[in-house]
Amino acid sequence: MAILSDLIKRQIRLRQIPLINEFIAIKPDQDYYIADKCLVVYFQIYEYTAYVEGFQFFPISVYEIASIIEEDSPLGRMIPDY
């Protein structure tokens, strides 16, 4: 989970997302979905940002996290020649 948390921190910094609560790390039961060869982690309104910012989505390419993906998992099947 540290890899995912670091990638999210980087996106927060690069996208200059104003936070109302400091982001430390994702939770074990973190909300996510899979789309377009990405793991998309998202947070509820007011979890880290104000209502005006809406839901915050963080797409993470399967290629960025290939080292932590199990080959027979849904994400693993998205990586060619895995």
C-alpha cells in the first residue's frame, strides 16, 4: 500500500489539490475501481477535500504498479506478456 500511497501523494502535489485533511496513506478498505488499464483510487467528499473540489480520483497505470500486481489478478490480466 505504500507504493499506491506515494503515487497518490505525488498526484496531489502535481495537480495542486487543496486538502482540508492531510493525506497520509490509503486505507485497507480504500474505495477503488478498475478502468482502462488503470487502478483508480478515489476518496469521498470531505475526506480530504472540500465539497467544491468534488470526488477526487487518482488513476494509477497498471504499468506503474506492475511489481505489486499478482499475475492472475484482474489487473495482472491487463498487462500484456505478464
